[in-house]
Amino acid sequence: MPDNPEKEIAQRRSQILKALSAAAGDRPMALVAVSKRQSPERIDAALSAGHRLFGENRVQEAIEHWSDRRGQYRGVELHLIGPLQTNKAEEAVALFDMIETLDRPKLARALRKAMDKLGREVPCLIQVNTGEEEQKAGVSPDGLDDLLVLARSECGIRVDGLMCIPPVGEPAGPHFALLKKLASERGLPVVSMGMSGDYELAARLGATHVRVGSALFGTRQA
Ligand SMILES: *Cc1c(COP(=O)(O)O)cnc(C)c1O
């Protein structure tokens, strides 16, 4: 990133927003700016450009990035897009406005408990492991309905939609199409898919939210 992150990030942001509205037609598209492992200067640059919706994949880092900035900038909205351990549920509920990575009954129960304790309801997305990868977070498509019922009926969690991260090295299109289909069949309005390399494709295939990091902020710190 050159010496003027402010201008650079504002330019990239408007290019991405333009590409998204071209790809999505008339549908509204939300750009979740993924600020994980980005410098304070770059995060502030995005805020100066008027951006307010951000994604983080670790609770601790999100607290570092956002606990002060939330007070400084009006209207900041934060999504958790990384795996959540049950022992961090309370911190996550306290900080985030949406949790995109609900993927197991134990986590749904921990979130319910945390929401009761804090008196704060946080809407969730269910993460679907569309590639059915061994090591990957997310519920398998076959397990989606059971988890959806458990989260809603047993835990009273507001589930707004679905999220996926396609397998690395595979064309993303079929995974995006599958996630969109799973959401539509269940009347779930929110579909979070697409990252820096494929957000336009995701938008064309029905995403309502894309999660873009490096294409907006530049290369992440190690
Ligand atoms: C890091 C991350 C992104 C953004 O990745 P880029 O390729 O930098 O856009 C999106 N989604 C999730 C879940 C991530 O962890």
C-alpha cells in the first residue's frame, strides 16, 4: 500500500461498490470490509471514506480494532466471520452485530446463554461447509435443517441466512449456487459469500453480503 492509504482505499472502495452494483443489478449488496490483520491507518482510512460495515475473524483482534473506534465513529456494524469457541461466546455477543459462523449445536446453546446474560440479541448466519471438507468449519448441507431448527426453536436465535467459504483451488461458482439455493429453499434472506477474488461472481449468483479484505485494504500483515 502506498503512502496515502486514505485516497487509495477510498478509490478501491468505490470501484468495488460499482462492480457490485453492476453484478447484482437492482438488488442491494452489502460490502463487509474484512479488517483482520490490517493496520490502524488502513482501518481509519476506510472509516474516513464512509465505510461502516466490517468483518473480523478473531474475537480478540476485533476487540483491539474496534472497542475504541466504535465510540469514535457513528454507525459502525461488525460481523464475526471466523470460527467461534464457546468460551468466547460472551465476548462475541457483546461486540458483534452479526455472527456469521454459527455451525454447531454447542455454539448455539452457548450463544443463547450469552445473549440471555447480556440482554442482547445478536442475529446469526449458519456457516455451511458446502465442499464437505474434513477440516473446514461449517455444518454439512445435510445437517443444515437440524441445526436451523435447533438454533431457532430450542435456542430462540434469530437466524437470518447462510454463509460459506468454498474450498481453496476449486471453482467457487457451484458452491455459491448451492448456498443460494439452500437459502432460498428455506426462505432465508441473507447470503454471505464471495471474497476478494470472486465477489463479483458471488454477487451475480445471489449474494447479499460479500466479505472483501485484501482487494479493499491491500495485503494483510503476517
Ligand atoms: C479473510 C477472510 C475474508 C477476506 O479475504 P480476502 O481474500 O482478503 O478478501 C473473507 N471471509 C473470511 C471468512 C475470511 O476469513
